[in-house]
Amino acid sequence: MSDSHAPALPATRARLPHLSGPVWLVWRQHRAAFWTGAGLLAALAVFVVVQRAEMVAYIETHDLVGCVYDSPDPRCEGVNAFRGRFYDLLHYTGLVTSFAPLIIGVFLGAPLLSREIENGTYLLSRSQSVSRARWFAYKLGVPALVTLVGTGVLSALYTWWWKPADNMLKGMHWYDSPPFDNVGVVPVAMALLALVTGAVVGMVVRRTVAAMVVTCALCIAGWVGLNFLRPLLWPVQVATARQFTADLWGSPTPLGLLQPHAWPLELPSKPYSSWTVDSGYLTSSGDRFTSTACGGPTDASAACLKAHDVAGVWVEYHPASHFLPMQWATAGVLLAVAAAVTAFSFWWVHRRS
């Protein structure tokens, strides 16, 4: 019998990549939060593209390329008008987006495990073949990956928007926050730390609302502590001057040292972009003298400085070239803490039933 009339077998369809197993379960449990974050990120991307295009067009139209704030170049007189037009948008958008790690820690990290423990749904995982450590790894790993991608895109968007205005916006230099906490690797590391902190707090506290409150307090305390620690994360540079003009006598801080026309030989090439950490006066013997010890710029202060044999000024600062090293140093500290918190969480999962 001929096989020419035999029915044709259906062609095998190639299966598209899809989520399955614990990854699918974690995604489905938190898909509302993930999609909400994606929608907000898409809306922000459209806003940034529109605003950056307008800002770059303004810079090119008014010939402000390469200008800095307070530049003596007559071509840069329009910088003040530029700041008045674009500062608020950049600054307040940066302030809003700087809350992203806090929101991730409180609303994604804290309920991640506390809700399951509080409702008892975690017991379902105990009846499966997945170990506790593996279950926890998926529960934390999938949100961590989403957080990494989302905050990475958020940081890239804000960096792309801020970079053309760098050094033209007084109050938004590279060391200010924003933009320091909104650009580069720092916001990504902050978000990951907030996520794992919230997850561990939720696992230990075992109550969702309490975990959210504790996570919020820890994130705020950590942010404040990080701001105090940040100037110390990279070695400062020191500039000194043995002579200074009469108008510096009595000044509570040697701010005149930061003026390029006053001290052209002992300063970085762009003093306006340097972050002053500390400053003071020098005696004739080279000892440092606290700049605030003689009060404000009055005749009595001038007499005080002369009485202490003040003969110069010193300043400790971070030049603009320290931006990337300080970004990586800050991110390194945050990721090290996140790794320690994650290690503690696995120990807790292993030791607790």
C-alpha cells in the first residue's frame, strides 16, 4: 500500500523562551509591582528625552557649550538665565528619583517575605521539592535582578540628562545630591541594599507593616550616615598659599583660595568644580589654625589672626577628577554591606525553621 495518501504529521513548533518554575512563581506574585515600576520608568524616559532635547537646543542656540557657572568669559553671560530656566526641573526630578531606593526597600523588599510568613503561604514551598535556601534565593534573586535593571536604566537616564548641564548649575555640582546619588553606579547599589535590607527585616520581624516601618527608618539612617562618610571614602587633595590679599583678613573661611584669579598656581584647573571638605589658616611656622576661631570678617577678627601669627591658608578638597573614584568607592561600600546582609539572611534561613 502506498504511503502517498497518509496524513501529514503536524510540524513541531519551536517553543519560545518563557518563565517557569520558581522564577515564574516569584514573577507572578510580584508582577503588579514590577509592571508599575516599568510603567513609571517609561513615563520618566519620555519626560527626560523631551526635557534634555530642549536643554541641549538652548545650550547650542545661546552658544553656551563649554561654559561654567560664574565664568568671566563674556560668551557665558547667559549661564544665569540657563540656570533659572532648567535648574528646578533637574533638581526636583533628582530629588524625587532619589527616593527610588527607599520605595524599593519599603514597598518591595519589606513585604517580600513578611507577607508570606504573616499569611502562612510560605508553608506551600515547604511541601515542594525546593529547599529553603533555594526558595529564598529565587524570592530575593528575581526582585534583585529587576531592581538592578530598573535602577540602572533610571541612573542612565538621569546621567544623560544632567551631563550637558554639568558645571553650569550652581547647587548641582557633581558632589551635590542630586546629582551624585542619582547618577552612575551609586543609585543601583543603594537600591540593591535597600531591597535586601527590607527582605531581611521582613523575614526577622515577620509582620508586613512593622517591617515596612523598620526598613524605612534603616534606609533613612543609612542615607544620612553615607553622606557623612562619603568625603572620607577617597583621599583628599590639599592646597596651601603662604600669601593672601588684604580682603581675606578676617574671613571666617579661606574662600578666597578657591578663586582662580587669586591663586592660579596652587589650585586645580577648574576650582569651581572642586568640593571643599575643610579649610583654615596657616601660621608662619606652618601649623594649621582653625578658620572659625577668630569669628567673622571684622576688625577684631583681623586682630585675632595677626595675634595668632596667621600667614597663609589651606584647603582640603576633592577635584572633579575624583567623581568616578568616589562613585565606585561609595558603591563598593554599599555592595559590601548588601553582601553581608544577604549572607546573614541565608544563615537565618538555614538556622531558623
